[in-house]
Amino acid sequence: MALNFDEFQKVVETAQQADAVKTDLKRALKKVTSALGGLQAALEEMETVLSDEYVATPKTRKPRAPKEAGDPSAPAKKPGRPKKSQA
């Protein structure tokens, strides 16, 4: 039985191409699975919002922290952009 290296090389190349296709398919499957998970989460949120028992929670703002006075003798900053100096 003689070995035909041309046929053997074709078999190896076909296997390498199949591995590349398999890797691409795995990557695409991960993306699709991730997208479906996001869609499922969005559907569950919509069901919650559209249910009869849903009550929206009012948004509250955090209280502002008072500004710290660094140097009391320094003049207060004026609002707006600083004037351009002509040089």
C-alpha cells in the first residue's frame, strides 16, 4: 500500500479549515447567546413594568456637599469664562 502525500495533505488542510469554521461558529454562538440573554432580561423588565402591581419609585437626588472655603481672604470666582488677555 503506497502513501499518496497529495491526498494526505488535502485531508490535513480540510481538517484545519474545519477547525477554523468550528472556532468561528463557537464565537458566533457565544455572541448570540449573550444577545438572547440580554433580550430575556429586557423582556422580564418589561413584564415587571407593565404589570398591574408595578409602582414606580421616585428618584431622589443626593444632597450637595457644601463647598469648602480654602482661603477666606481670596476673592470669590466670577461665573463664566475668563477674559482673554492681549499679549
